[in-house]
Amino acid sequence: MIFGRSERGKPPVEPVTLKILVAGGFGVGKTTLVGAVSEIKPLRTEELLTEAGRPVDDTTGVEGKNTTTVAMDFGRITLREDLVLYLFGTPGQDRFWFLWDELATGALGAVVLADTRRLEDSFAAVDYFERRSIPFLVGVNCFDGADRYPSQSVRAALDLDPNVPLVLCDARDRESVKDVLIGVVQHAMAYAADRRAAVTT
């Protein structure tokens, strides 16, 4: 399908566009996830790590990483003819968190990407979305060589509410990422419906 066109004989479909954030700690795979699934060339704002940043950039567990996102990653994926997701990857380092409020404006929901080798790096993102009542899903990025843990163990370690979805994924794999994005859209829509129902009762 060519974006913006419909089947022959049918009028063009005006797609619904939804904004999804991809958040998490430094080096957890946010840029990789956006790039794996985007149907356009992703916008990236990566810069090389420098010696000056060593005191504030904790590369423990990701020693091979030599770049960092300083503003955002941006990509787009058409899930259906009538549904397009705009993906905004947040910067993972503490000193760039002031950008999160701007990126979160108008977001339907978020993916918090987690690495079992450094789960503590996910706490800030989980707390951010909980405090702002933005529905989110936790995607555990299964890195090569990382220990695998049962979902319930990861859920307990992150102290997640029972209604927060948690899924295993591979940020490099398009189909795996699509499943994550479908999951967060479904969760966000159910969350919105529950809130509307609570207001009307």
C-alpha cells in the first residue's frame, strides 16, 4: 500500500495519527527500536561520547557504546491503513531529562524499554509515566548474553502495578517491535476507556 492512497474504487482514508514515546535508561536500545520499525529514515540526534562526559555518563554494562541521543529519535510506522504511529525516542541520560515534558505532550502512551542487566535504570521512566498518568508498557529488551528472568520476577523488581503490561522483545527485530507497539496502543486505549467510564459513573 502507498501511504495516503486506498484500494481502487474507494475514497482515500485519512489515517488517525498517534504519538508514542520510547523511553528508558542510557544504552537500553531506544534508538535501535525506533530504527528497526520505522518506515521512513529515522531522525536521530546522536553525538559521540567524550572524555568530558565520562564523570556523568555511566557506561557500566554498555562499555561498547560510543554515542548518545541528545534530543530525540523520531520514526513513523503505519500499523493499518487508518492508523499511523509517530515514535519519539527520549534521551536516556539524566542531564537531558528536561526534554521529556516537551516530548510527552500529546502522547497516547509510552514504551519503557528495560535491560535486565541494569533494571535500576528503568525506575525513573516508570516513575515519570506513573506520576503523569500516561499509560505505558514495559518491554524487556533481550540482549545477547543477558540473563533471562521470568516476567513475574522482572515485574516485581520494577514494582509494577498489575495492570501494566510487560513483554519480552528484541529491539532489533521489526516484528517483535511491532508487537510491542500494538500492545501499548491496545493498553492505552483500554486505559482511556476505563477513565471515561470512571468519569461517567
